[in-house]
Amino acid sequence: MLRTCSRRVISRLFSISQSAALAEETPPHVPVMVDLVAEHLQLSEGKTIVDMTFGAGGHTKKMFEVCPEVKVIALDRDPVAFEYAQNLAADHPLNLTPLLGKFSELPILLNGLDISPGSLDGMLLDLGCSSMQMNHGHRGFSISREGPLDMRMDSSPKNPDPTVAEVLAHIEEDELAKTLKIYGEERQAKKIARAVVEARYAGIYMRTTKELSELVAEVCGIDHRQDKLQRHAHSATKVFQALRILVNNELNEINYAMLLASRYLKKGGRLLVLTFHSLEDKIVKRHLFGHVSGFAANVEAPKYSLDMQEPNTCWHQLHKHVIIPSDDEVYENPRSRSAKLRVAEKVK
Ligand SMILES: C[S@@+](CC[C@H](N)C(=O)[O-])C[C@H]1O[C@@H](n2cnc3c(N)ncnc32)[C@H](O)[C@@H]1O
């Protein structure tokens, strides 16, 4: 379902000044549908919630505002987010437990906390990247800010996963075209893949965000792409999305997270998922409607494998339609424009 925005929001967005855009950086990340999320988690003393995507902690902070006695386990694979979580834990030493790792590493981390399957009251997945990742050039996610082509959510030196620059230096042309087509839904996937490989033949390797975005712009020519708010979208937007999904193994991680929700939530436990594009939402829907099979995408299985046979979970979706942000929220926080919230309760 495409979100259609009112003319009012579109025209107000056009008038956002640069200073307003910069002001958006002041809170490191603005949480999406934060009140609704806290409300639907039905927080109360004695409950334990896992915030699977802590980021800058906007949702977790709201949970403590609503119910200071709730216990929150905060996971994130990004060491920067983990540091934020540790700082917040200093204010809530008995109630907040920060964990550094990926969804696929959660079983081991929960084991260390003596949390067993079927014992959690709520889980929140706020998918995608944080503004801290997107807005800082040195992380390599941003088309408009120059930086090294990294795009790993964990860019610490100890992470052995390849950066986008490393992938582009070695990937086969067909494989790259497939990645851009499937993960970016990029119409010019073949042409762009060809250009990357031809550049390599000439000894030119994509090392920075600027080099890649310029190459894509050259291949795509003058391109009048627009986003869902009818704002100009850079021709490399989809290419960046595809490569980010690839290097972070995002779709398999989401598939895995959904399996974890069915395993670790208790009966009656709530799962809240915020998705930002159709590939994410498709995986979530498949689980909630019971069409679960193996892994999500044509990338390798997670390192810590979960027994795929176990969950025979039934979900009750609390709303017939996905929840989308209000026009006012989209105006205040344009990043929320493509958000969809699904709320489900574990029935069995
Ligand atoms: C949209 S942000 C979350 C923002 C957060 N809700 C807030 O209010 O600040 C998504 C976060 O999820 C993390 N993340 C994404 N995929 C992950 C995964 N597979 N395992 C752990 N963390 C992940 C990212 O590093 C990022 O910090």
C-alpha cells in the first residue's frame, strides 16, 4: 500500500528551511509513532520488553516515561547505539539491560540473562537505520554526505563483514545486478552493475559515497525520480538501499527476529513492528499470517541457527490495516513518511 500524503503536508515540507533540517539532528533520532508504540505494549510493573532496535533509545525512553517500573532489554548491533543504551542504563540501573549484538545473536545473549523461551511480555522492532547512521557521512549511508562506502550498522574494526566498497570491488556483475533489482527494486540494475564492473576494468574502484552516487547518476542520466512526498529523489537512492540491505544481511535478520518473537514471547505477549519499505513488510506479514518458510532471501543463513521447526505460532493482529503516522508526524519527522506499524498478540 502506498502512502498518499495530503497536499498540506507536501507543501509544508517544501518550505522546511535548512535550519529546521539541521535542528532535526539535535535529537540523534526521532522515534516514530512513539506514543502509539508505548500504548500498545501495555506496559506495567513486572513486565519485560525487548527493544530489539534501541538506536538512540527514543522508544525505550518513552516506555520508562509511561511506566518507570517496566524492565527493558535493549539490543542493537551498532556500538554507537550500545553506548547510548549504557548511558541510559545509568539512570535506570535495575530496569534497563543493554545488549550489543544482532537479532541472530539474541538467543545466546538472552541465555546469559537466564531468559527462557515463552517468558517475554513484549518485543519492539523498529527496522532500518537510525538517523545517527544515516546523517553522519563517515558511516557511508548517506548519498548527500561524502564518506567512505561502508554502510555496515556495526562499523567497528572488529566486525569482519565486508563494507560496500569491499563488496563492489569483488562482486560478479550478475550478482550485483540481482542485488540491485531485488533489494533496491532498481529498474536500471543491469546498466548500473555493468558500469561498476567496467570501472573496475579501468582500475577505478568505488571507495566513497560520492564516487558511487556520481557513477549511478551518470548511468541513469537525468532522472526525475520522486519520493512518496513528491520530493526529488537522487537516482542512487535505490542502489544505496540495496547495498545497505546486502552488507547488513537485513532481510535474513528480520526473518530471524520474527522467529525469535514467536519463540520468546509468552502467550498474550505483544509484538510491534515498524517497517519502512515493502521488502521488510512482506517478511513481517508472511510470519503474522503464518506463511513461514526457511530463510528470507538468497543470502547465507545466520551464524547462530535457530531450530526452524519449533514455532507453530498463531498471531492475532490487533488492527485490520497497518497503522501509519499522522500528517503532523510526517511533517515534523519526514523520515516517518513510509512507516507502517503492525501490532500482533501471540495466541499460541
Ligand atoms: C530505526 S533505528 C531504531 C531507532 C530507535 N527505535 C529509537 O527510538 O532511537 C534501527 C536500529 O536498529 C539497529 N538494527 C538494525 N538491524 C539490526 C539487527 N539485525 N540486529 C540488531 N540491531 C539492528 C540499527 O543499528 C539501528 O540502530
